[in-house]
Amino acid sequence: MRLTLGATVAVTAMLFAGAAPARTPIPAQKVALNGIKQAAAKGSIDRASAAKYRAAVNRAALLIRRLPKARSTPVSACLREAAATAAKLTAPRARAVFGQLAVNNSYFALDGPPVGQKDITDVDGIVYRYFAGLGFQFHPLANFAALNARVSSGDLGGADRLAQALIARGVSEPGGGMGWEYYFDYSGGRAPWLSGMAQAVAAQALSYYGTNNASNETSSLDAARLAFLSIPGRLVQTVGPGSWIKLYGFNHSVVLNAQLQSIISLNDYAQLSDDVDAAALAASMSRSAAANLNRFDTGYWTYYALPSKPSPLSYQRYVVQMLRRLADDDPRFSVAATKFSAYEKQPPAFKLSDSATGTVRFWLSKPATVEMRSAAGATKRLSLYGGWYTLGWKLPMRAGAYSVSVSANDWAGNRASFTALPIVRVVTPPSWVVVGSAVSQSKAIRAEAKASAISAATAVTGSLLGQPSFSAGAGLDSASQASLAASEGLNAVRLSVPWPAGASAPDPAIVTALQSVPAGKRLIVELAANPMPSDDTGRGALAVYARSLVQQVPGISDLLLGPAPAVATTRGYVAALGSLYDAVKPGVSTLTIAGELDGATSPKATLASLTEKYVEAGRSAPLMDELAFLPSTVVKSGAWTIDSYSQRVAALGDAFDGSDQLGSTLPVLVDGIAAATTIPVEKASLYPAPGPFAGVGESAQASAYNQALQSAVCMPNVSGVIFRRLVDYPAAGDQSGLFYADGSAKTSAASVRTSALSAARGTLRVCPGLGARVAASTLAYPLQLSTSYPPQVVLACTRDCLYLITLERASDGKPVLARRGSLTASTPTIVQLPQGAALSAGDLYHLRVRVVASTNPGPIQQYTSPLLTAG
């Protein structure tokens, strides 16, 4: 929409012909007119311009009196802005403020306030942007963006009119240079004020216009130089190793999009104008931006401004675009662009914490609209940023367990939800005092208790379900190193047992060694059959050997068959693995049997060949419960690294989905993660000649191992990560342990220990798109209930969890007692239910235990005890 100052007079005459004489001037009118008079007297503005400006002021006053409030308010705001500049009018400032006033007069004389953002232009192409309550404002940034657009589109006539109109509105700044001012108060800043970002874009646009228009090249490049000169000192600040642009000249806000756009604009201006000062400033700003990118990264979204103002979606996308334009300047820009772009496609993620009865305390990863539903009360809908929140309802009057579901829809439209532990109202208790000690008799869950997921509806929507537990472990040379593994926070160990060809029983020394591994560790045994048996007799012996080993060492959690096959050896491998599975699995249902796949040697082709041989064998049973995947250490064509997760899942799905063998949901153990370190001189004697070989620094090893854990915990199918070695082997080149060959720790050990402990607890990382399952690793109920003492339950979870334990009447399912809380993974805890309603002798009850993962909550897992009698 284009408006002219001439239209102002015409519309006024049309609307108010025959109107009564003007009333006493309103205050802003009087101040503005006096300012025009004084500026004209000093020669700051010419007589013709002064007349136009007076007409605009008087018309505004008339409109303010006559128009409805919704239309007069923005006109009044613009008149007050004109009055605020009256004492310091110059020709450029007068053109800007009175031109702005005239445009608002014309617009609101005919129309009401627009809905949302709207831009209009005058005959020269000057852009005015609408702000609620303030009307259409002269907007320097939008104007110079428009000038860039006109030049780019080849509209040199329009560009010439706009450029000259903008130059005419450029105000000489006290510290040097020329500034294009904003004339409305904003965010604590008083008008007129400058924007460093707008000045940078002004320098860019004017130089771009000048180099594309020979007739005005000199004047435009001069104006571009003046636009730049207003920035150093006044419109930059020091942040970290370099300079940061002030988006608003009146404060020190650190805004990312302003910095990135200003770097791009100043670089363009410097190149077009050969301005070495601008190039130096842009380089300084680039250093600061790259160094501070992590401060704007929440891990799930970005901040618009520091310290913690989230970016609207449009600015998130804008930042990604600019980072990609700057990618060649610094690799950190490219990395950030990839990360920030991914945030737009990731659903919200959650953590849970224990909270008071009637409430849910949760952590939200990113800004979203959150909806909470429960039969306990009315649905709650809130717009929340990322962080911790506690929300809830007043307890219902009736006893019962009231389910709670929470969903979040982020600003990009991604949705995720979870089901929280129910809100419980117990049967109203009479007065009851507990004395003495609690009943201690108990029975294990595995005997009679019923375990089940509550329902498919409780799973996190928008997410894939993860494994119930996660292992962080390392390969051992001997079982005696298991205590060292425990000190490193590792909850899994892997030992290799060579199979002597034809042997059907393990060496007693091997059995004794494996039996010495402390209970509670995930004991992974690789049965190394090299060579792999090639006939039924050999395969039969291998299967008998494996069965004998497992029977004598019931602590074995996983039995792997190695070495991993190549394409040429898959027939024999499938036959051997199938024979082993059929011989061992029926007798030990809790044992996990795993095949192996080498990611460095044609893994996709090998997996396809395994599938072919599996089908040819005509098996009507699985081949394996898990896949031990050895990732390639280098990125190369045809190889799979630890990060090739989607390729592995897709290939497994193509291979086995629809058969008796799990495919795309097959658990995967990532095995053999290795980063060999350089050995210091003082340890060199431990490693015989010709070694030790050179490797990476110990900090680089820590980074590699921590990154492997960080990546793997967010992969739904992955059940654990095993480092190739815990302790260096005193042979050249085998230096990937966390401990030197003499058992002393490397500097990487402490960092990896912290990550391993968190990974095992399920708290290392909050993962968008993952709903972690959890199970009870320990659960024991009372044998009988006491009418005098509340019962207790012994409980441990496979990962950090929240629990809810209720004692319910068998007759109607009403909860009589309830206790909720939180547990650290694998830590058995006695949970004492609180005092409450007295139990009647002879009545039947059952205990219900519900658990949910506290990080990346997935489905609630519940366990119900056998019927218990009070007596």
C-alpha cells in the first residue's frame, strides 16, 4: 500500500469539510508545531517543508479528536513521537518523523488497525511497519532490506528513488557517521535510537546499490561508508574473543541473529567498498560468534538472546540460513547449522522428578504448548519454555488412581507425550498409630507376581521405545580385572573364551575364572570358535560346550558367537549359531544369545547373506536374541560406524522383519569401541619393542568414548556399549584401555567413569524421540499383611525411575495405602508404605507397583502381587 503526503490534505478536506474551527491545540500538537517553527527559523528546514509538516501535525490533531479510539490511538502515538523530536529537528529527522506522521494520518483516516504485522510504502518506496498501539513506524532495517531486494531484482529505478529517500533521512551522528533512527520507545530504550544490525545492513545495501548504479555510485558509497562509521565504538561491544553488534544501541543485549546478519552485511560491504576497517570488524565479530555459539545452544533449541530467551521458529530458521552462509568462514558455523536445523524436526523430550501428591513435576526440553489431562481435574493447557515445571490438581474426593497424560507440541509442530504415574486418593484413614518394627518376610517377584506394561496407550507418542536397561562395559583379559571395571563405574564386562575345536566341555579353570566375576555385573562371554565348525559333528560339540559353560556359570548374561562372519562364511556361521541357540536357549530363557557383525567389512552384504542362509536353513525359530555390532573406526564407503544407526535398523528390518527372527527391533550391543592412546615416556617400559605405537591424546580418547556413550544412549535398539579393552595389553599397538598395562589409570578414566555411570542409570542424555522402558531388577513382596503395621516392598529399577506402590482392596480395587518416590538404578531399596486405613483381619489385598523411567519416560511398567491376607 502506498500513501502520499498530498493524499493527506485531500482526505482531510473530504472528511472534515465544513468542520467547526480548530479547538485549543492538544499538548503534542503544540510542541510539534513549535519545534517546526524553531527549526525553520534556524534554517534547519525550508519554508515549503515546514508548511507540509505543519499540515500533517494539524491533521493528526483533528483525526485524534474525530476518529474512534482504535484508529486515533496510533495517530496520537506518532504525533507524540514527532513532539519528542521537536527540540532537535534537523532536515533528515523532520523528513522521517513527519513523513511517518503523514502516512499514519492517511491510513487511519480510512481504515482500522491491521491484524498482525503489515508493511506499507510511500511513493518513494519508504517502508513503514505496523506496531500495535504505535501505528506504522519508519523501519530502517526493513527499508535497507527492501533496497537490497530492489537491486537484486533489477529494479534500478525503484532502487534509485528509495536510496535517495533513505539518504535524505540519514541523521549525522555526534560520534561520526550517519544513522537511520527508530522513533519509538522500545524495551526500555528512549527514541531516537540506532540499531547496529540496521546500520550494517545499510552499509551493505547502499554499497550494493552504488556498485550497480554508476550515476549514483560515489554518493551511495560515501553514504555506505558513513553508515559503517556509526558502528565502531558506539554500536559494538566486546563479548569473548571479539566484538558483538548491538541490536539495540541503548542496551547490551547479545542477540545471535543480529550478529550473524551483521557479519554477512559487513563482509559484503567491505568487499564492495574495499573497506579494510569493516573487514577487520567483521572478522572480530566472526571470532566472537563462533566462540559463543554453544551459549545459544540448549541442546534441543536455540536462544534468540542471552542468557535464556528462546528463539521463535522464524528466527531459528533465519539463524540456520545465516550459519550456512558463514560455513566456509569457520567449521563451527557448519556444525551449528546442522545441529540447529535438526532441532526443528525433533519432538519435545522429558524428564520426571518426584513430587507431592496430586502433582506432576517434569522437565521439558524445548518451548512447547503443553496439555495435561487427568480424571482428577480439568485439562490444563499452557505455553511453556524449556525447564522444570510442577503442575497438578486438587485431590479428588473419591478414592482411586487417576491416570495422568502429558503432551507437548513444540513451536515447529513436533509432538510427544508421556503418561505420568497416577494421582492417588486413598481410602480415608481412621486414626492409626504404628508401633514396633515392620514385617520383613518376603517372596521374590519371579515366583508369583504378575508383570506387564499397563497398556500401549501409556507409551510415549512421537517416540521409539528404548531398551529397559543400558550397559557400559569393557573387555577384560582376565576375570581378575572385574574389580577394576567396577571402580571405573562399568556395569558390564566382556571376556573371550576360545573354543578348542571339537571340545564339548570347558576347562574347569575357565569356569572358575568366570564364576569369580561379581554378581550384578552384565557378564558377556564371547565364545571364540576359530575355526568355525564346518560339519554337524563339530557344531554339535560347540553347542554342548556352550550349554555346559552356561550351566556351570549361571551368571552369564550374554553369550556371543565369534568371530564375526564375512560374506563368504555366513553359511557355516548361521548353522553354528542356530545349533548353539537351539541347544542352550530352551534351558536358560533369561540368557541372551548374540550373533556378531563387523561394521568395517561389508556389513550390509554380510547381513543380506546371513538372511539368505537363515531362510535356506528353513528355521522356524530365532537365530539370535541380540546382535553384537563391531563398528568401523573409520568412515568409508560400505562401512558402518557407530553413528550408522538408521542404516543398521533398516538393513535388519529388510533382513528379518516378518520372520521368526527379530529384525528392526533386534537389540544391538555396540562392541569393540577403541581409541588407542600415545604412551608417555615413563610408561614406555611396560610395552615391549617395537612399540608402543603412537595414538591419540588421552583427552581425545575420553572425548571419543564419551561421545560413543552419548550417541548410543539415544539409539532405541542399543542395549549397551563395550570398549575394546579396560587395560592396555603389553603388546605394540593395543593401547585402547582406560588403564595402562600396569593397572594405573589414564587421565581419560575419570571422565569416562562419570559418563558410564550416568549411561547405566539412564540419565546421561535426554533424547528427543526416545521413550525409555524400565523394569524392576529387584522386587519382593510381604508374604502376609499385618493389621498393625504397614507393609514394605523391596524394589530396584533397571534405570533411574519413579515408583508408585499402592495397597489395594481385592474386593473393589480401591487404594488403601500409597507411597511414591524415586530410585537410583540397580539400588535395592526398602519402601515402607505409610500408615493409613487399618486392615481388617481376613480381608484380601494385593500390592501394585508401578515404575516409569525418570529420564526419557516411556511406558509405565506395573507389577501386581499375589493376593495377600491381612492377619
